[in-house]
Amino acid sequence: MPSLSSLFVLSILVLAGCAAQPNAAGRHLVYRDASGTPTMQFDYPSAEFCQKVEAIASRGAHCQSHSADEQLQARATLRYDPPGMLVEGHYPDLGRCQSANSKMAPGVEIVNPCSAK
């Protein structure tokens, strides 16, 4: 049976290991279809903000540390007000970008319209 001091040391090592790992979630909120193909991506200024959006996004959206934009061929820049931040959106093609941004949610506006990469 381990001693109390060895359990204490073990728990400190575990906590230190968790604290040393970078945030794996990242700042890229990637939406994927049922086959795993990216259908949209939004680049947020921080992983923390991305995780807040992920919590209310659809089930197919997850924050990740690496971008999936190499598979997405169009983009638009949006401003979220509040808090007054710019967010880059990535889409499969120009038509999907224009369709997705044809009606904006309250507090969201297009700064740079849809364009092909």
C-alpha cells in the first residue's frame, strides 16, 4: 500500500503534467459533416473564446489547434459586436460562403465579403 507522502508526490506530478500540456482545443472552430469533411471554419482570437462558442455550436463543431482551411476554398471576414472582434470564416466554395453569410445574426457584420482563396 502506498504511503501518504508517495500519493502526495504522485498527485503533484500528475497536476504538473496536466499544467505543462498546451491547450489542445485551439482557436479554430471547425464544423464537419458526418463523414468528417470540414464544411466551415472560424478562426477566433483565443482558444478560450473558441471554447465558449463551441459550447453553443452544433454537435459537429469542435475547436482544434490546427487549421483545416486547406480544404476550404473561400473566406470572409466577420466582425462580432460585442466584443468588437474580427473573425475569419472559411467555406468550401464561394457559393457556400455567400449563402452562409446572406443573413447575419444580430451583432455580426461582414467586413470583407466572400472571396475565393
